[in-house]
Amino acid sequence: MSTAERPTRYIPAMAVSEGAGVTVHRTIGTPALRNFDPFMLLDHFSSDDPDDYIAGFPDHPHRGFNTFTYMLDGRMEHQDSMGNTGNLGPGSAQWMKAASGVIHSEMPKQKDGLMRGFQLWINLPAAHKMDHPEYQEYSAEAFPVVDAGDSRVKVLIGRYADTAAPIVDDITGVLYFDVQVKAGGRFAYALPATHNSLIYVFEGEGQRNDQAVPEHTLIALGSQDHDLDFIAGKRGARFVLISGKPIREPIVQYGPFVMNTREEIEQAMRDFHSNNFVRDRAWVKRDK
């Protein structure tokens, strides 16, 4: 099937154990959807059982892509090989351009209570895979919220209407919104025709084009499907809307390394095992 003929798909989340044993709900990066150019992985972590998250994500490497972590509830501490540290609380987020190589950890800063959020991996084109790494961290208050009657939109990356997020992706033009829709309410949005777009429903349920969309379901919009018209169910609905311009380059992935060729993957592994992985200290940007 050609890219032009790719249909819209409805994909239930899959429970996966990550890090030191953290249970996550994964939609992109599974056998059902290996990637969705430019997105390589979407994990939703959500539990009030410390056994599901307390082990966290100890030191691990990344090369060749960006990560975006968005916290809904709970607290997570970030530390990395660039010297950055951060304590992500409810509603806050971090953007990390791993690029040429970063080793970092993400560890819970709580021993009980609800821990909930998302991590998205965004691929980089070949010309930028070995760029200097960068790190940005923002508090909940840094992200604008647009009240549109039936819906409430938190703008995390890019622009919504006339409202801009503090994070802008100049390479793949990513849009990332946290959308809450009232019970029986409607959210309609025209997505860029040049982008691959998706929504992931993580609270409540709804319907699109008369098809039911239960909780923990991802809708990967087809290549000719760019108009989102979502009607929330009786409990209302909350979802992340994510969109980005595809890179359309070969992808070779080995765990936390995402490159264009097998030789580049082998080089990343050699660099990691010979302690030559981290090449640059990042420029750091934080809101005040």
C-alpha cells in the first residue's frame, strides 16, 4: 500500500514493562504500529500503585531523536550527562534533543500516590542526528490554555489558533495539545495536510465518524484524513493530539538508538561501550 493510500487506524494501547520495571501503556512502538513518521514511540504511564513505577528509569542512553515528557500527576526527577537536573511536577514538561548522544535518568520523587504522564519520541532527519544535544524544561504555568466552550486546550508544542507554546519544533513542526472535551461536547480541528496526525484518548470515551473510541485508544489518522471531529461521551473525554511532518528517510532502530543505517547503529553501540558516547554539553533553557 502506498503512503497516499494509508487508512485511518484505531489502535488499543499495549501494556509494556520499561526501565527498571515500570508498566506503561504503549501505542506507537508496538507490533501494531512500529512507528508513525516522525514519531517513534508514545508511552502513557498511569498508576497509583508504587510497585508499577517506583523503580523508575535509571541511566540509559539516547541518540538520533528528541524526547518530550509531559507530566499529568506526580513528580519525576531528571538528570543527564549534560549536567542538567530537573524536578518535573504536575502539568510540567521537558523537551530533550538527544541528537549525538545523551545518557539520562528519570526517577520518581514520590513513594506513593498517582504517577501519570506521557513520553513521546520524535525522530530527527539524518542531517540533524548528530547535532549538539539540547534540553528545555517548563513548569505547568508556562503552557497556555485556550477555553473554547466545549473544549479546553493546553498548548504544549507549536500553536493552537493564535496561541503559541513555549516549545517550537523547527525541524518537523510538531503540534502537541492536551484536549479536554465536556460530556457530549465536540472538538473539531483542521490538521496540516503535510503532517501525520494522531490522538490518544486517556480519559473517558467518545466517537469519531460514528465509530466508538474507548479509553486507551490511539487514532492514527490516514494520509488523506486531516479533519478531526470528535464527540465526547457521557463521561467527557481527554486526549493528546499530536501532529508532525514526516521525515521520509530510512529508519534503523536498536532500542534507544534511532539512525538511518545499520552501520550508524553499530557505531552508536561502539561509542556507548567505549565511553565515547557523550560528545557535547547542551545549551540549557528554562523558564523562570
